[in-house]
Amino acid sequence: MQEFLSHPSERKLRHSETLVDYIYAKDALLEKTPFTIPQPDRISMIIGDITEEKWQIASATQNSITVEELIDRATALDAIRSTI
């Protein structure tokens, strides 16, 4: 299991991509696991690989319960990111 999870953890947020695109891509990788990953663990894995600390903290403080909620909230963060 640990070996399988190391591959998705290689996927990091790229500087030029939106948080929403990153979350969709990372969640798709996690979906391919041969076992079920609970939503809170998925969210932690997704947020943990956001490379810019301020966006990682902003995403974590949203207290999302599902990946869908995380995506909804990331849309607002992307709007802020695009103005910086």
C-alpha cells in the first residue's frame, strides 16, 4: 500500500496550474488506488502536495469534508491567485 501511494504523492501543484485543475488531477490518481481512501485522507493528501505554503494553508483552513467541497472552495482561491 505504501509503495502504491508514493506514486500519487509525486504529483505536486505546478506553478502555472489552477488549484481546481490540480485537485481534479490528484483526485483522479487517488481514485485509481486498489483500495478505498476515506475523504478526509484524500483531502489531506491533496492539500499536502500543494507546494505554495500560503495556498496550502488557505486550502486547509477551509475545513472541506469532501473533495467536491474542496474543489468548490478552490475556485474562490483560484480567483484570488489570478490577481496576484
